[in-house]
Amino acid sequence: MYPWQSERRFNSYAEYFKRTFGERVQKVTINAGFSCPNRDGSISTGGCTYCDNAAFTPSYCNPDKTITTQINEGIEFHKNRYRRASKYLAYFQSYSNTYAPLNVLQDCYNEALNHPDVAGVVIGTRPDCIDKEKLDYFSRLSKQYYVMLEYGVESCNEQTLLHVNRGHTFEQACHTIHLTRQAGIKTGAHFIFGLPDETPQQWMQWADIISRLPVDTVKFHQLQIIKNTAMAEEYALYPERFYSFSLPEYVDFMVVFLEHLSPDIVVERFAGEVPPRFLNGNPWGLIRNDQIIIAVEKELTKRNTCQGRLWQP
């Protein structure tokens, strides 16, 4: 019996924070103005073929504003939506937030952690933007604050990562995740279901692969085709390369996937949300992520099952 099993049928992010902090905690998104090595020519140009950061960055996030200002505006935004939150985590989300010299990173994170309402940082980045010097720094920081490094892995398929111009391999991702855990730093990973030439059968196999990684949390997103991206052009030319879930199919898929996922891993998201104006088609309508969580939990209850029921260590 796991601690979360007394309340939920999956290891939820909200309950994880209650166990960790004893109360509700909300992430406040920050755009610190970083770039990515597959955008500036260090590895490649153009970025990931599916990516438009504006599609998932809150309106208050602007690198022209100070980090403190973004935190204050984000807290005000979330107070209107999540009145129960009393502590906040500074979420460095846009682009690769360890892609800079260490002294630049320290200035950013110190400013965020000096805010009286901030209890820690969550840092979104890439597996190839971390080195020993940075891991040593984050390890020291984690002795005083909540610190999580959240890696965009996206696919367990090496050919897919090459195809979408990620600029790193799955092997690199696994290596970096292990190094991060060895440094005593909390670790998250992000995956997308729906990238070209992949199938539900392949994604179901990822449950075992991900379960064997030393990650604390995971985010799962369905692929959403964003207007004016390279992937939108590819989709227009070769739609047969893309598997598109209906919402009931996706809920069913996630339930079975959860059954095979280690119960130790906290699930932060089942799906992504993009404002409709960015989408090249919107097959699920205006459904919100919290509604998808409810649908998944309802189906878990209906089937009398839970996360990890079929997981075999």
C-alpha cells in the first residue's frame, strides 16, 4: 500500500505536494529569456519541429520583466484561480533553463528564491544542457530549498528524436537523469504521445522503460499540432504518419498505461492545454486538463484498478 492509495487511484501531483509541504503549493511560471542549443546553431537551428513556446507560456511571462515581477504577477493570477495555495514554486519553463553559464543561472535562481512566498524552483531544461558543475550547484541548493530539474525527453525512440530535431538522444536523456538522481536532486521528465511514425503499441512499452528510470515525476502530453510550425507543415503533407487519439481513446490508453507504470512515480499531467488560437485543429474541443484527470480517475474507479496494478519491478 502506497501513501497516495488511500486518497487517489494514481500518484497525483497535488497529493505529492501535500505530502511534501503539508499544504497546497502552486507553480508560478517564469520566462527568464534563455534559448536552446537546437535554436541558436550550437547543435541545430529552428528548434523542435512541434514547438512554439508562446502556445504554453502564460501572458504574464515576459523576459523583459524581472523575475520578481513575473513571480508577483503570477501569484496574483493564481490567487484568483487557486485560492488555497499559500506557497509557490518558481517554474522556469520557457526554453532550456540551464543553457547559460553558471553565474547567470545563479543570479536567476537566487532572485526567485529570495522572494518571500517562493519555497523552491522547478527548472525545465534539456538533457544536454547539464554538466557536473551545474549539478553540484543544484545539489547544494537542494539542501536548503525544494529543487527539481525537469527534462524534456519527449520520446523513447531515437529515430523520432532525430526526426523532430530534438538534438539529443534518448541515451543522453537516461544518462543525465541517472546523474541527476545520483546528485540527490529531484528529477522530472516529459513525454509526448503522438509524434510522427509512432504507435500506441510502442507508447505502451514506454511504461516499463519510464518505470525503470530514477524519476520522481512525469508529464504526459498528447501531441497538439501548433500553427506555423514545421510539424504543422509535415502534418499537412503526410497526415498518415500521425496517430490521433479521440478523447475516449486517450482516456482508455492512459488508464492501461497507468496500470503498467510504477506506483512510485508521481504523475503531474495526463495531457497538455494549448489556447485554441494556436491550434491547427482542435479535436478535443475546449476540455481542460482537470477535466481529463477527472475522466481518467472515473475510468480507473469503474474498472476498479489503479496506477501500478500490473507493474512488475
